[in-house]
Amino acid sequence: METCRSNAVRRRALTLLVTSLAPIPMASMMNREWGQMGQNYLRSLFALGFQAFLIIVCVAIYAVLVQSIAVETDVVAAIWTCIGYTVLLCFSLFKSGGVAKQIFNAH
């Protein structure tokens, strides 16, 4: 639970930081020499939004998977299955930022 809260706080702080510093790279978009900085900023901004979409998709898939094991009769198998799904969710959440940056070619 603590990791979830700290991750959510980190994402909020990152989003606030990226949007508060928006005028600097956006002002450089028109300049020929500095235009790449503005383009990289937009790529990273779109990657940040796409990461949020990937997180929503991962959590929705996790909810469906966990809901399907809630009716099993074997408790030990249900617990291990739930632990496995939780580990898979954590892995996919941590990798969502890298995947989003690779898709949008953000630095």
C-alpha cells in the first residue's frame, strides 16, 4: 500500500513539474537551433499521458483476473494465483513508463 501511495505522489509531482515548466520548451519550438528541445518535450508529455493510459489498462486487466480467481474452492491455489497476478501487475506498472517512452521516442 505504501508503494502505491508513493508512486501516485511521484506521478503527481512529475505531472505538475512537466506542466509547470511547459512555457520554456514551447517557446523554443519556433527557433531552428532549439526546436528539438520543444519536440522532445512534447514527446515526453505525450509519453506521460500514454503511461497513465497503460496503467489504467493494466489495473483493469488485473481486476478481471483477480475477480476470476475469487470463486475457486482451493484456497492455497487461489492465494498463490493472486500473488502471481500481483507480481505481474507490479512488473507491468514499473515497465509502463519505459514502454510509453519507447513508443513516443522520448528521452
